[in-house]
Amino acid sequence: MKQTNELNHRIGSKKMKLVDASGHPLAGKEVTFNQTNHQFLFGCGAFDAVEVANKSVPADRLVFLEEKMDRFLEVFNFGTLPFYWGRFEPEKGKPQTKELKAAAQWLKDRNIAVKGHPLCWHTVTAPWLLDMSNEEILKTQFARIEREVSDFKGLIDMWDVINEVVIMPIFDKYDNGITRISKDLGRVGMVKEMFAKTREANPGATLLLNDFNTSINYEILIDGCLNAGVSIDAIGIQSHQHQGYWGREKLEEVLERFSQFGLPIHFTENTLTSGHLMPADIEDLNDYQLAEWPSTPEFEERQAKEVEEMYSILFKHPLVEAITSWSFSDDGAWLGAPAGFIRADNSPKPAYETLKKLIKGDWNTNVSAKTDDNGMVTFEGFLGEYDLVCEDKKGSFKLEKEAETVQLVL
């Protein structure tokens, strides 16, 4: 374990008394502490879990997806599942609740924390909303939030509540029900209503406001929401870098500006490609569609270096709690970009090995210590979940920042 002053906020210590079943101290015993999970959330889009959990694809495709998810599970502890209204409920009254529940349970069974994305968004929203009045659209959006958040409580307790609000009321690519009601309510009013409804359905959930716009307009929106009493649990920042890596300077500048609110920061949708860069003059990333966008050895090395620097900068920052890279694999990646940690054939790229070394090596704790005459042992490591092994006995515990002395019966 590499411990530096820069990472002190990621490290905790714990004093433990180890006793046997009769309460006698386990004195002078060798104890091994093995980290099994991080408190920090290292994630990716986990959309493939839907097909894997439901076995809803042909057998050969299922085997391929299972191999892909095995690679995911080797590194990550956090996954985002898709709740785009137009796909989740393409026909009114027939949501894909059963399929998404199976996926969320599949991930949870493998100790993966799950986030739902998104509850309210003007893109990929239900087309049948256009048949309604604005009052009916709002009522239906509320009912949608109440249904999903209640149905998935305990499986999904983290939500991107509302997505891309900065552009929402002025979005003009096509007509949609959510832009209509956002014009009525205004940006802050829209956020306030959606957060209130989500909080009502699951008071203990972690609720995010999420946007790709990192300009002052997003800062103004957050400030307005907080002044209006909206309880935002974390600020979501998208960082799709199809047109090139932001670099240290921009990353640190964005972190500094959004740290002013004192709220946890989640990098919710990160993209770094291992192919050529999208031309800088493309304003809407969706406008760049190619028949092929290959990953190349040269650009894979570039991607690995960018991943190492970006994750290191974010992990070092005390307010950052989660990083989600959007496409785990080039297979099915957004916009066809070679943005995955693994290639379309499931083989790992250098970026995969680089990140695995950081998460499972440099930022992971596996240490040994000896109990004193009273069975006491002090241990220091990265925050998260641990297995403790003493001779043939085993225990599990969580290491948190404010750790008290505990007694563990082995």
C-alpha cells in the first residue's frame, strides 16, 4: 500500500481486540488484513448486466457478455443501470421493472453498488408524453419517479434524479414532454420538484444533479437550487472526452470551481478514447457517426496514460467520491467510439491493466500485524471492506474514517 499525505483522506486506522468464542484474548497472533472492496466508487456503465441477468440473448452472445462482465467484476465496485424512460417504458403502463430488478439484484449479489440513470431527462424520454397536456405530463413524471424509486428501494439507493437541466428548457432538436414542462417550471423549479418527489419515495437515497455543461451556467443552477432549499447529495459532472483529454489544468480548474459548494462530486460519465479524436468543430457529439472507429496500439497507450493521470487527480481530491467511465467495452460503446477498457473482443487494453493496478494494487491494502498480550491490534489502510484472517479463523469488517475500537469474536 502506497501511503502519501495526498491520500490521507482515503486512509483510516482501526484498533481491534480479538477474542475467541469464550471471550479470551487472542494474544501474540499473526493477523492478516485483506481489502475486499473500496469505500470509493470505481464504476462503469453496467448495461450488459440486464441481458446477462435475464439471459435474454442467444447462448453464444450470453457467454460473450458473461465473459465481459467477469472482466468488469475484476476491477469495479459500482455500476450504472439504464432507466431512459423511452426504453424503460416504451408502451405506457408496461415498464421493464422485472428486467431491471433482475440486473440490479445480479450486481448487488456480486457486491456492486448500483445507480439508476436517469429519472428525468428530455432525451430518450417517452414519446407518448406528447399526447398529454403539460399538467398531465408533470403528473405522469411524478408517478414515474414514485414508482421506480419505490420499486427499486434497497436495490438501487442512488439516482441521477434529473439530467442536463442547463440545456433542458432550450433544447430544440425535437419536441418532447420534459422540455415542455421545464419551460413552465424553470430550471430551478424543475429540479426542486423532481428532487422533492424522489426524496419522498426514498428518504435515504443519494440524489444527484447531473450535467455535461461545466460552464458557469451549471454553477449558477446549483447555486440557485441550493438557495431554493433543494437537498442535492452529490454534484454529477459528465466528462465525455471524445475530442481529447481535458488534461490536468482543466480537471483541476473544474474541481476548484465545483468544490465551492462543499458537496461530494461524482464524475458520472467519463470517456477517454483509444482511437483518433473527434474533430474539435463538432458541437453536438451525437452528430459524429462513423461506420468504423478503430482502437489502435498507439492510441491505446495514450488512453492508458490519460486514465492513470485523470483517476489519480480525482482520487486525490477530497470531495470526489465516485468515478464512472461510461463505456466499459468497445462492444456497444456510445457513438461507436473505442472508449472501453476492453476491446470489442473482450481482450483488455493497457488502460484496463493500468486502472486495475491502481485500484487493486497501489490503492489497496493487504497487510499483516501481531496482536499484543491483550489481543489488541492496530491496523491502517484504505477505507472500505476487509477480511481479517487469524490462523484458521476469519472475520469481516468495514474500515471507515471515524473508526472506534471494536471487539471482534473469532
